[in-house]
Amino acid sequence: MTTVTEPAIARPDKSGVRTLLDIRNIAKSFGKNPVLRDVSLQIAEGEFLTILGESGSGKTTLLRIIAGFESADSGEIFMEGERLDLLPPYRRRVNTVFQQYALFPHLNVEDNVGYGLRVAKLPKTEIAARVSDSLAMVKMSTYAGAKPANISGGQQQRVALARSLVNRPRLLLLDEPLSALDANLRRQMQVELKSLQREVGISFVFVTHDQEEAMVMSDRIALLRKGELEQVASPREIYSRPATAYTAQFIGHTNLLRAKVTAGVAHCHALSWRVGLPDGPAVFSLRPENIRLAGSATANLETNFVRVRGKIEGQAFHGATDLLQIVCDDGLRLSVRTATRENRQGDLLLEFSPADAVPVRESSGRG
Amino acid sequence: MSAAPGTSRWLPWHAAVVFGFLYLPIVTLIVYSFNGAGVGGFPPRNLTLDWYRMLFADDAIWESVLNSLVVAFAAMAISLSFGIPAALALDRTNFPGKTLFRRLVLLPLILPGIITGLSLLMLFREADVKLSLVTIVLGHGTALISVATTEVFAGLQKMDRAQEEASLDLGANYWQTFWRITIPNLRLSIICAALLIFTLSMDEIAVSFFLIGRDNTLPLEIWGRLRRGITPEINAISSIIFVFSLIAIITWYRLRIVSPAAPGVVAEVVGTA
Amino acid sequence: MFSRAYKTAITAPPLLWVMVFLLAPYGLLFCYSFWSVSPSQTIVHTWTLDNYRELFRVNVYLQTLFRSMWIAARVTIFSLLLGYPLAYYLSFYRGAKKDVFYQLVIIPLWVSYLVRAYAWKTILGSDGVLNTLLQYLHITKHPLEFLLYSPVAVVLTLTHIYTPFAFLPIYASLEHVPRNLVEASHDLGASPLQTFWRVIFPLSVPGVLAGATFAFVLSFGDFLAPLLLGGPSGIMTSNIVVSLFGAAYNWPLGAAISFCMLLLVLALLLLSEQMEKKWSFR
């Protein structure tokens, strides 16, 4: 029996860990255009949370509201019990890593990093010590005297990180900081960022549109669609138990099976399997890797598996695996992920376990 | 809140004061062009159109207007004919002395007009050329090449080079490409340059002062009157000049996709930016 | 991509024109400064340093030079004081009317210099608008004489004329300051005032230098405002030159003074350019 996952009450999984940031009912419109509608989210201390969404989903706006560069039309934000949204950005214990880094071109690396400390009028010796530690942490110590114009994009990004972290904020916001980097550097930085976050121990809120990135780095993912949270859960949870059709399709590949349930059995084209759902229409998400080719070594002859026959329509090489497009006899199209093998042909028998067909809500259409 | 640092309360007041400072003299001028009692004195009395009537009957002024128009159009022709190639040359070629060339072309923009005017006067003197409207045309044309060059150069920066390459690729030669592709793309810059040159030429005094023969241009005619004694008739012609300048400059602004000149203008004008 | 013929065709005509009508004249200016004028009012083409000696011997030339520079300096300072906050306000102004305001600032630039100088003349005279207004409001009993025919009038008028000149490059450089730098500064704890001095102002320095240079050089060489409004105490170097080319017929001496002015201006431009480069972080 499968149950539909309710959209997570957006609280951290770990009970007993303190909430750092409490975002309540934030709404924001630009002119007539609603960008955020009633967003509520809690961020735990020490967690790496990614706000994931397409362009136009409102993710950057939400980040900017937390940072203080925009104010919400309604709603509140509490940090450790006190109202954060009433403070101007320069009084919040929040720092931001900007998408284009926003390093000050007229200051060298060292002076960039020490900017916040100088503004706070800390003693010079302390500033020097903290700047030096910060630069060492991001491995940019040898570039202390360089100007931003003379270092690479990846290096600028590290400096931006150091500049934010040196102020020991309670919360670090990162606005798609890796989007300007090429693929290899990106992967490297993802790993580095994650380990940096563990080392420093503060909460990171990371904004991206790249779902792979989100899955690699996050403790939790908050999926935002058209201004509302679609689901908030850990990467594994969100992948294996997507709440809505949108979530299932946005994260990874999936097959959406639109079925009709009568008397405890779901019918989708020629397929049918038992479900514990009321009568009526239902949508199921079935990941391509959960469909196996019957007759392969790992196939089970379990009787409750669903089987169907089909022809290969297309085959895409993904390195370690192939993604096959299968057309079944009755016209149903399925994506299947298998171990790679060249030149597959002919008819195939497919099978999957009903437990892998996760019921999802249809996403509400939002204007 | 958005990061709008311009929220200090005194800034709008300051701006208002500066706008006032810039416009009050002009407004005063216009108001007093209707003042029956003369150019000064407060408050204005005897509002009348007499000065305008006097102005329109004043042949010498209109003759000078005609002269100015002729000069302006001729100067436009010269400035554009030499300024457009100059912009192209700066954009596309390299030759020894190019830096000196660029500085020379742009120098009259920032040099006080008196120096340019005097130098040309000496040239005409040595070459035994009589001073007349022609010498004024030569002076304006030369001084305003810089305006044409800067506007067209900016337009070239914004132009899509691939278009010219495509044209050559499709079989057109350089001359054809120039007229069919390059010039139409620069149309906006050329129009803006022409408008600006025209306006500046109509108002030009410093260079014209030294190169004038028997015929006056409008500014010099007004200038001559000023030496003799001022009447609100001058207010009247000034007001009319203001209205025309206003129209010209608003048109120029509207035509342009306004992109303010990049920082380091002096470096651009004089040097190696 | 461009053929030799094309390149020659676009380079030769302007090059020739500029050589004939700019380079040669400036060269001639240089030459004239070494010649002299004969008693019968003809130019004698013999080479002599007399003109330059004259400049340093006779006090009035140096005095006028310093007065001109002092007037230009005041004009520059006032233009910057007026122009910078205006440029700042406009650049960071968020509103639909930003465009309109910008046009309002540049319009006076292109309205006839003569018209504007004349306007001030009518305002500042003893019977002028300002004086009669003050008397009408019983603020003063007698006209304020110093308003017209004084260096004050010249500085006032030239400030009026060159403030938009100073405004333009400052506005341009402020527009080029990436707004995310301002946000980053706030994010790092700097208040708007701190942000201005630490981030915005340093990045606007090239514009300030350009504006200051324009204002200084152009007012230094101005001869119309002093002629109209300066009176005897407001004479500037250019006026001396003008008279040397007119009634006081001595072209070579005038050329010498002009050439000195040219050198001074060029030196200032080069200095400004160097400083702008140092302060340009691109």
C-alpha cells in the first residue's frame, strides 16, 4: 500500500536541532505579477538547504528578501526569535555570495575580504588574523595582494566566499554562485562548498535551478514553483517519494503514469496493479531505473510485478547507462534506464514492481 | 528594503536648487522679453509683444540668421564628410601616428575655442585668404569634426560587424558594402551628429570671432548689439533661440539610445582610452 | 578584412584635412610666437624670444594668468559641488521620470552660451532683475554693485554654464557602478553613507576628474563671460589675447600667450588622463 506524501510541513527532519530562520507566509508581487505567494519555511542551524526552482519560480526573490534587498509585501521572518525583516541589510547577521561575486574592483583580495570587518571597526590585528584565516580556508592565501580583475572566475568565487564567511554570519546565502563556472570546476566547487559548510558549521541557503547540483550538496531541498513551495525534503526523499507530478519530473527523469483506480486496482493503458487508493483518477511516478528488462540476470519472477512488451524507439548513451525510449503495444511510452549496451534491437519485455510506482498529486495550475 | 542609497533627504532639495540655478536665468530672460520697461527692473510691467515685433522687422538680424543657417549646413557637410571616415579609420586601421591623429581630431572639443580660432586666423593670414563666411565655414567644420567622429565611433562600437562580413561574403565589394550596410547601420549616429553639429554651429562664437569677414553670423550679430546697448529685443531673439535649441536637443535625445559617454572621457578625448 | 585601398580611402582625407586645418595652424601659432611686429603693423618673420621675455617681464600677464586660474579653480569647485550630488541623485533615482530629469540637465548645455551669459548680465546689473527684486522686497536699499563687472559675476556665470559639463562624466561613471556592489557593501554591514565613501565615490573618481578638467580648461580659456560681465577687475588671459589680435595689434605676443595657454591646457589634460587611468579599475 502506498500513500501519497503530503507536502512537507517545511520543518527540518532532525528534531531537537534548533531552528535558525523562521520564514512565515512571505508574499511578494512586482507590480501585478505575484512572485512569491505564501511561502513558509524553517531553516535549521547548521543545515545546507537548497532553494531549487526554474527561472521565474521566485527563488532569487526569496533569497533577496532574506538578505534584505527586497521587502516582502506580507509575512515575517524571524531569526532566533527576533524579527529579521525589519532590519536593513547592513544590520542582519546574514551574508550573501552574489551570482557575479560583486567583488570591489578598487580593492585587492585582502581588502575585499576584510571589508566587513573594517566597516565594523574591529582592531587591525584582529582583522588581519581573521582575513588570513579566511583566505587559507578557501585556499587563496597567495592571492592576497591581487586585484579582482586579475584572477579567474573560480578564484573570484572563493574570494567572495571568504569575504562573506570572515564576518561569521549566522546564515550564508548563495545566489547561484556556481552558474558561471564550467562543468568540471563546478563539480569541484560543489564538493568544496559542501565540505566548507560542514567545517564552518553555519547554515547555508543555496539557490540554484540545477537539480543535480541541489541533490549533490543539500541536506534538504525546497522546491519552489511559481512562487509556492512544491515540496521540502531531503534529496533521497524528494527523489524517491516526490509529492507532485511536477516534482517527479523536475528532479531526475521519470515516467508519469496517468491511471484510473477502480476497486483498488490502478489501470493505465494495458497495465494494472493493486493500490490502496480510493476510486478515481491517479498519477504515478515511475523512475526509469526501476523498470527492468525481463530476462536480464537481475529480473525476478515475482508474480506481483507488472509486465509489458514494447519496441525500442530511441536509445541515448549516458556513459554508464543507456536511457531507452520504449513504445508499448498499446501506445504507452516509457523511459527505461539500463546498463549500457550498443545496438539494442527488437522487442523487449519490461517489468517493474508496483511499489516503485509512487502516487503523486497533480500539480495545481498556477497563474 | 532595496539598496537605494539615494535616500538622503537633502539630495532632492539640492537637485531642485541646481535645477533652479540652471533654469531661472533662462526663464527670467523669456519673461523679460515681454517686459515693456526694459531688460531689468522688478517686477516686470507693461507686458507687451513690441520687442518681438521689433525683432521681426529687424533685417540685420534675419540676414545674420540666414548666414548662420548657410554656415551651419556647410559645416555639417564638412564635419560629416571628414568625421565619418575619421571614425572608421580610428576603428579599423592602424598606422604610425594614429594616436596623434586621434588626439588632434578630438582636441578642439576640449580646447578653448579661442586657441583654435586664432590658429586658423593665422593660417588664413599666411595663406592670404580673405576672411568671410567661407573661413567661418572652414573653422566650424574643422572644430566640429570631433563631434561627428565621437558620435559615429560610438555607433560603430554598437554595430554588428558580422553584417559587413556577410555582405562581403555574399559578393558585394567594399564600396557597395559601405553604402548598403555600413552607412544605414550608422544612420542614427549620423543623424544625431548632424543635429548636434548644426546646433553647435548656430551658437558658435569663440572660433567665429576671429574668422569673421563682412557678414555676421547670428551670435556675432547679437554680440555686436550687446556692445552697443541692450534692449529686450535681444531677450526676444534669445527666447526664440532657446525654443529652437530645446526642440533640437530633445529630438537628438529621443533619437539616441542614450548611453552616457564612458568614464574617462578626457582620456578618450586626449589619449589612449 | 579590409583592403589596403579601403583603409587608405578612409584614412587619407581626414588625415589631410586635419593636417592642413589643425596641425598646421597650431604649428603656425607656435611659429608666430617667435616672430615680432614692426612699427608699421606688419609681421616680421624673424625669430626671437622677445615675446616670451615680455610675458615674464611685464607683471600684468602673470597676474592675469593667476587670476584666470583662480577663477577657473572656483568655477571647477562650484561646478563639482553642484554637479556631483545632482549626478548621484539622478543615477540612483528609481522612478519613471529619471529620463526626463536627465534631459532637463543636458538641455541648458546646448542652449546658446551667449544667451545664458546675457541672461546673467540682465540679472546682475544695478538695474538688473536681482537688485531690483532685493530692493522691492526691502532686503537691500541700494543696488549691490559687486554683482556685475567683477570676478564674482564671471565665476557665477561660468559656473552656470559649466555645471552640466561637470555633471555629464560624473553621471556616466556613477551609472557604471554595478549596483550589486552597493548591495554587497550593505550585505557586509556598511551603512549607505559608508557605502558611498568606500565604494561608490572611489569608483566615480574618473568621472569627477573628467568633469573637473572640462570645467577648468574651458573656463580658463573663456573670453566672452569676462568681456560681458567681468569689468576691469575680471579680465582673463584670453581677453588680453583678444585685444592683442585686435586693437593692441601685436599678433606675435598674442600668439606667445596663446601658445602658453595651449601648453598649460595640454599639460592639464595629460595629467588628468594619467590620474584617470590610475583610478579606473577596469
